[in-house]
Amino acid sequence: MTLINDTHIEVNNLSFCRGERKIFDDLSLTIPRGKITAIMGPSGTGKTTLLKLIGGQLTPDQGSISVDGEVVHTLSRRRLFELRAKMGMLFQSGALFTDMTVSENVAFPLRVHTDLPDSVIGDLVLMKLNAVGLRGASELKPAELSGGMARRAALARAIALDPDFLMYDEPFAGQDPIAMGVLINLISHLNRALGHTSVIVSHDIQETLSIADYVYLISDGKVLAQGAPDQLNGSEDPRVEQFMKGRPDGPVPFHYPAQSFEEQLFGGSQ
Amino acid sequence: MIQLLQKLGAKSVNRVAAVGRAGQLLSQSLIAKPAPMTMLPLLVRQLYFIGVLSLVIIIVSGLFIGMVLGLQGYTILVDYGSEQAVGQMVALSLVRELAPVVTALLFAGRAGSAVTAEIGLMKATEQLASYEMIGVDPMRRIIAPRLWAGFISMPLLSMIFAIVGIWGGSLVAVDWLGIFSGSFWANMQASVSFSEDVLNGVIKSLVFGFVVIWIAVFQGNDCVPTSEGISQATTRTVVYSSLAILGLDFLLTAMMFGDF
Ligand SMILES: Nc1ncnc2c1ncn2[C@@H]1O[C@H](COP(=O)(O)OP(=O)(O)O)[C@@H](O)[C@H]1O
Ligand SMILES: [Mg+2]
């Protein structure tokens, strides 16, 4: 509990546009070190975009993001790559390297960032694959895996270097209940035992809330609500309640911004 | 009218910006501390995919073009009674023009399009982003080996094309049409100069190889990461490369042989 005020990542007054559409409008949030922070919100709000901004793959239009006190978008290319070696990111699609086998994928970060001998790398790879239940699939190519397996293999790759900071983009999507349980245990174990800072982006509310220390609910480019899982579950705010209970009707828009439905349906025929 | 101008302006700005991005790609991928231990295996692999796998099409095309040249040269020259010069004609047309140009066109179609599609698909499946997040620069890891492999393969392929072509020409002229082989080869040796013809051919193929592979990796890296985006980028690689090859060939020929 002494680490509670230690900030790992700080997002300050972030604005970001995709073409005409403003994805983030003056967004600020902090991610505490050594905790599991969940970022939730309707799909299309820009959760993936936020992770890419943190990783320095996109540049903010305004505001800044700092990781370990370093402002990401002002770093030189070389410094940025050094910083990224300390981050792990699980992509929504898995993004395994298709020209390598599963075990080569997991070994890749170890090969490029460490001087460990092959036998040690081999053992580490086996341990990581065992943790995600894919030790038996180590010689398969990514094309031979199902979506859920590919995501787990990608997770093994993301944790290969034991990074300080892990970003999970939709880790639970497409997982069967058993794999889901294993992943939840794995993510919370990595956090509690090794002290990684974790950011989880997810739609699976109950699973995510069960392991998160702190939750940000994002909608329309702003932080809609934040707090510990219990606080959000008990929230009186109708917008928060709608999202947490998964109700289709309510103040949070389900639709991508558009003209009104009646207008579009009948507008043309008059 | 104003809208048309606006569109034209926007298009030109986009083009200029694209040229800028292409230059940036080149500097980011090639200006680096050399790391032979990691680069060499990657380069060898790309030399195989880009160079070795292009050999079949290059050899077959070279053979047929050489044979056609031998046949055409013979039918034209025989009217003037100078069919002995067919070796000289075949060799000069191949070494100066056809080997660099046709090899480059085939290279754009065979290797350039493959490189664009591969890099485009890596972008679409977030593999490039994945390399970045692992802390490995895709410019060095993916783009640079392909650039070097294309740059190295093209002159070699062009030489092979010329050699096979000359052999094809001799097959037709000497073995089939019965020209005395001594005069076929002697005429050729007497007229093809190393510094003028061979070297200029090699320079041409170096330039073409560089331009083709640069266009290919840039189009792949810059594509819209969807299926249509990749298909458009692949088409653009072949079209832009072909136009660049033909335009540059005229320019280079004028510079090399134009001082009358
Ligand atoms: N490459 C892109 N170009 C343009 N718009 C994009 C691109 N990627 C995402 N977007 C837009 O950005 C918004 C946020 O996308 P994303 O971050 O993927 O949402 P989420 O992960 O929250 O579902 C979406 O409305 C999407 O249309
Ligand atoms: Mg997403």
C-alpha cells in the first residue's frame, strides 16, 4: 500500500483526432505502478488507440503521455525503442510473426534483448508456453492456431522478457471459460508475484473487475467514471450503471455518431 | 473549377508528402550502426527469396530473348550479306539495353510485387507494430534486408540474363542457322567494350534495382492496411517501377551514349 501514489504512466490533457473525428478530448488519467488498471468503454471509443499512444506508435495532437517520467512522443527513435523493451503489449489480433513457429515467436524478444545461451532461452520459452497452456503447440505455425490460442501465444511472447509494464488489449475475447480462468489467474499472478504494472482493455466486465485494482470508464473521448471496482459497481450514475449492467438502452450511445435514423430513412424519399 | 484546383492541389501535396516519407524510410532503414551478426542471416534469407527465386524466370526469358534476337538479327543482316555481325548485334543489344531493362521489369513483377504484398500484410496483421512494441525497429529488421537484397540481386540477375541471352543467340545463329562460330564470337569480342558497354549496363541495372526495390518496400510500408489497400499497393509497385525503369533508361542512355 506504500506504492499507491507511485505513478507509472501519466496521461495529461490528451487530445487525438482520426481525420475529422475527435477520439480523445482533453483526457487525463494516471496508471499506478504495480497495480492492475482496467480501461473499459464501448467499442470504438479508442481504447486500442490509447494503448498505441502510450506505446509511442501514434503521436498525440495535444497533451502528453509520460511513462516512467519520460514524455513518450518527445523521445528519440533510439530512446523510444529502449523504452519499449521494458513494455509488453498484447495486441487485439495477437500479431504473431507468421514466418516463425510459436516457440520462435516467444523466443524472439529474448534473442534480441538478451545474450542468454540457447538452452536457457529454450527453457524460458517452455515455461512461458506452459503458463498459457500451449507447451504442446510450440512447433506449430501461427496459421495453425485458433484465435484464442494465438492470443495466448502472443501473451506468452509479451511476458517473455518480464517487462515492467504490460498492456493487454482484449485478452479475454474468444477464450473458452477454462482458458479465461487460466488467463485471469495468470494476469493477476504476474501482477501480484512479480509486481508488473498492468493495463487491461476489455469488454468482459465481470472478469476484468474481478482482478482490477482501479477502473477507468471511457466514453466520448473523456473519462466517464473512475474508481475501485466496488465503487463503479455501486455507482448511481445512469451512464455507468448502463455500461456495468450491459443494458442496451440508456444515456451511453450504442451507435457510431450519425444523423438521426428517421432522417436517413425518410429523408431521401421526400 | 475551384474544386478541381483544390483536388489537384491536395493530390500534389500528397504526392510530395509521399516522396518525403519514402526518403525518410530510406534514411531510417539504411543509416544504422552495422550489426553484421543479426543482419547477415536476414540478408541471406532475403537474397534467397528476392534473388534466387527470380532465377528461373530470368534465365528462361533471357534464353528466349537471345534466341529471338539471333533470329531477327540474322534475317535482317543476311540481306546485306553481313550475317557474321549477328553476334555483335545480339551482345550489344543485350548488354546495353535489354538485359538491364527486361530484367528490371521482370524483377518488379516477380520480386517487387511480392515484397510489397508481404510487407503490406505484415502491416495489416500488426506484425510491424508488434516488432516496434518488442523494441525492434522494423525499418532495420524488415525493410533494410529487403532493400539490400534487391540492390545486390538486380545486377547479378541482369548479368545472368545477358549471358544466357548471348548463349541463346549463338544457339540460333551458330547451331541452327549455320553461321561460322569463329566469326560469331570474334565479332562480338571485337565490338563489345568493357568500360563502355558492360560497365554502363551494370550501372543501369544498379540504378533500376535500387529504384524498384525502394518503390516496393515503400508501397508495402505505406499501404492502407486492408485487402484492397494491399492489392492497390502491389499494383502501384509494378506500374510505378515499370514507368520509372523505362523513363530512367532513356535518361541514362542519353547520358551514357548521347555524346555524338
Ligand atoms: N487506422 C485508423 N484510421 C482511421 N480511424 C481509425 C483507425 N483506427 C481506428 N480508427 C477509429 O478510431 C476509433 C477508435 O478505435 P479503437 O481505438 O480501435 O477503438 P476500441 O479499441 O475502443 O474499440 C474508431 O472509431 C475507429 O473508427
Ligand atoms: Mg480495440
